[in-house]
Amino acid sequence: MTQPIHVLIVDDIRNNITALEASLARPDLSVLKAESGPAALELLLKHEVALAILDVNMPGMDGFELAELMRGSPRTAHVPIIFLTATAQDTNRTFRGYEAGAVDFLYKPFDSRILNSKVDVFIQMERQKQQLATQLATVQQLLDANEMLMAVLGHDLRTPLSAVIASAEYLARFVKDENVANIGERIKSSGMRMVRMVDQLLNLARLRGGRVALQPRAVELMTLARNIVDEYEARVGKGRVFVLRQGDTLLQGDGDLLSQVFSNLIGNALQHGHKGSAIQVRLDGDADDVTISVHNAGEIPADVLPTIFAPYRSGRRQHESSGLGLGLYITREIAQMHGGDVSVRSTAEAGTTFEVRLPRVFHPGPGERADGAQPFRLG
């Protein structure tokens, strides 16, 4: 149901209020009336107002003083103000009205059609504002429902997957038949890939739902890189991933999120690079930034590069990809949340290099959610 739009009329003469109310009468408009500045402030505390029409000459608190109080309060600072006055036209008085925050200044007697046309503009703006607020609330509900669905699916999928992976690992380790052991390894590998897909879906839902809160602290990127490399070497064996450092690699950031960046980039290099080729992780620190570079042999097709950081894309063509294609999208989102960015270079001769640039000191952006949001954790 459409909410009524409130317009506030403030005048110390009741007949003037009655005349204005009659002039502005329309079905979608609710007129709030006050005969003094203090009474107007009480109404402004109770109602959201699309427009305030203030008489300048009032005993006690005049229209200019009321406007200054309105502009000084976060609740009413955005309310448009039209001044009305019966005094002779005075340029200084007009300028004082605009300095007090007025959007217009009318002298009595005025043409009611002119006032109504001005009021109509602010009514339309308020109606659009209400529609946008409704749409935003609907989108937020959908995002919340999507995140809840992803969380439920994640929980319901992980339980049987854990059983499948455990059974496959038992077959691979303890069954003497080599064919059965190989089947167990393939089942385990597929199960782990499905777990990573579930984790990526959950991470995507949190990112798009605005549920990711940065928790910056002092982080040594070299330590994070070595930890992730150790995890991968436990799966693929030692000697494929090399970590090099130049300069100071200590910065302020969210260690869990930055670990996800290393995991995504190194995992992509191992999956999409030439089979058995070496992966080089390089960390370079200068006075202001720290750069993470992950290089592997192999070329990303030229037609894939323009959309490689989009969700559900990967370093291969869609029909060749074995994953969801969310890792690079999540990597870019994390980098940008830290005030940095990510880029890629890829040629047949030089191979592929992903480069993440991160500022050494974390600076929260406008509206950065420091509290209350759900932290983003590694799956």
C-alpha cells in the first residue's frame, strides 16, 4: 500500500495555514500543520517530511531560526524548505533564506499554481524515494533468502560429501586391489572438488549479500603464502610451487580473506597451468604497496580474458571448465575490499601471471561495515 507523503506548513496565522492546506489538497498528500517553530520541531521528530513550507515572520522562533535548527539535525537536514513572507521584496532577506537552506523563497501574495507546481516536484521526488526504498528492501530480502538457501544447501551437501570422501580415502589407503584404490582416489578428488564448489557458492552469497566484514590487523603475507603452499603440497607433492620475496611484505589486512586470495590463485595455477610445470609466487613490497604475483606456464585464451574476473568464469572456455569459475571473482572482490585490485597478463611465450596490488595501510572506504557483519571465513 502506498504511504502518504507529508508536507509541513508552519505559520503563526491559522487562516494562512487553512488557505495553504486547501490549495495543496490532493489524495496522496498529508498536510502537517504547526503554528510555531517549537511545534514544527515536534512534528519533524514524529514524521518523515517531503517538504517544509515556512513562514518567515513568526513570533519567538522565526522561519530562519527554524530552518537553521532543521539543517543542524541529521534527521531533518535533507528536508527541502520553501520560505513564504508577506514583507516587501528584499534581496538581502532572500539571500538569508537561501543561506538558511531554502530551495525557494516566495513573496505574498503568490500564485497558488506556482506553489503547487513546486510542491509537485518534491512529491514526485519523495514518491521515487519511497519506491527505491521498497525495491532496496525487496532486494535485501532476496539476498538474505539466497544466503540462507546457500547455507542450508552447504550444510546438507557437506554431510554426505564427508561420508563419501572418508569412504574413498579408506579405499585408497587400505584396499590392496590397485584398481579399487585408484577408483577411491578419483572419488576422493571429485568429492574435494565438490566441497570447494560449495565453499565458493557460500562465499559468493556472502559477498553479494554484504555479509563480509573486514577485520584488518598486521599480516605477514610471506607466512600466509607458505601456509597455503604447504596445504597444496600435501595434495600435489613438493617441488612445484616456489615462493619468492623482495622487500617488506607486512601489511594491514584480513588474514583469512588474503589467505583465500593465495588459495584461489595458486589453485588456479595448478589446475590450469601446464601439467607438472612449476608455479612461482612472488611477493614484492615497496613503501606504499605490496604486490602478489602468481605465475604459471600456459596461456589463457584471448577471448576468455575480458570476462575472466566475472562470476562463473574461469581460465578456460566454459565447456572446458571443471569448476564454478568463482575463484577469480572472489579474489578481485577481496582485493578491492582492501583498496587494491587484481590484473592478469597471459601470452603463449611468457605464460600467465596474476598480479594483486594491496595498499600497505588499510583505509576503510565510505560506508565500510566495520561491525555487525558476518566475517568471511575460509571453508
